[in-house]
Amino acid sequence: MKKNWKIQVSNWTKIPLETAVLILKESEDYLSYTISESDKITSKAFAFILLSISAIGALIGVTISELNSDTVNECFILLNIIFVILVFLLILHFVRIHFPRFLMMKGRRPEEVSNENYIAPKNLSKDEINLSFVLNEIENSKVKIDFNDSSNRKRIKLLKTGIIISCVLFFSYYLLMLIIKS
């Protein structure tokens, strides 16, 4: 993440305010996109948490049913107990994606942008103050975008890992069930 990114122009006062506002709007749109992507990652992680909780419920139900049957298969019960533990660990993995969610949101607190040096520097004209403010917000948006992109990439990697583990885990369970039941 480049915290010291600056707009690369030789004389910032020559940038038309309208152009700077357009760039700010585009950067805010992309920042909104990164926030939206984070929401989607969170929703997918939550869906897998719910799916995994359902799987634990099913495993516990099948295990209790087996314990109440006339012929108890110890291997079947042991397999279910092991898989309940593994699915619980999988839930913890998805919870890691869901909470905490590190993200930089749009906008800033008023106290961050309302000090006199920031909004009314003494050596600038009114138009230069407005332009300076917009350019600073563009640079601030860039920092937020970089942070959110980095955070989203890490969370997507964790989500993909969890999905692969889920597939392997449930496929392994199915194969082991076939072996035990035969």
C-alpha cells in the first residue's frame, strides 16, 4: 500500500477544478466498489458458516440415530465425531473471514478535515483552497482503495481456501462412509 502517493503533476495549481472533481468522483466510485466487494466476501463466508452449521447438525443427528439403533457401528460413530470436530474448525476458519472485517469506508470525520490549516491555508486563493482540498481527498481515496484492495485479496484467498477445504472434507466424508457401510 502506497501511503505517500501524490498526483504526479509539475504544478498542481494548473489542474482545472472540474477535472479534479471528476477524478475524485471516479475514485469514490472505485472505493464504493471495494466496499461492495468486501460485503460480497462477507456474505459468502456467512453462507458457508450456515452451511457448515447445518452439516454439524446433520452429523450429530445421524450419530444420535446410530447410537439409538440396535446395531451400533463404532467406526461410523467415530468418523462422525471426527468430522463434527473438523467441520467446527472449518466454521472457525470462515468466522475469521467474517469477523473482524478491516475496511476503510468512504468519507472522513469532520474533525479530520475542518482544521484551519487544511481548509483555509493563508497563502492560497479561494480557488486554490478548493482545488487543494479536492486533490487531498483524491490522495486520501487512493490510500483507502489500496487498503481495501489488499484486505479484500487476503479475505478472498481465505475464502477460496475454506471452499477447497470444504469440498475435500465433504468428499472425504462421503468416500469414508461408503467404505464403512460396505
